[in-house]
Amino acid sequence: MFGLFKKKTETEKLQNRYKKLMAEWHNLSSTDRSASDAKYAEAQEVLDEIEKLEQH
């Protein structure tokens, strides 16, 4: 109950964004290859940001 109002860390926010982008990438992979590639590239950028935050 007390965790209900806990704020998310920057890493948690980025991980949620990464999961959402990967889901969109997967959905687009069978219909629109160029949009799928763009989503994947965006997800990789988010993953790089996550890795930078975890190193510090």
C-alpha cells in the first residue's frame, strides 16, 4: 500500500519506455519494415541511456 505513491526512478521510466517501443517494433515488423527499423533504433537509443544510468 505504501508503494502506491512511490515515484519511479529515471531508470524505471526508461525501462517502461523501452518495453513499449519493443512491443511497437514487434507489431510493425510484419507490416511496415521501415517503421519497424525506426522503432528498433529508437529503442536502442533508450537502452543506451539505461546502460549509462546504471554505470553511474
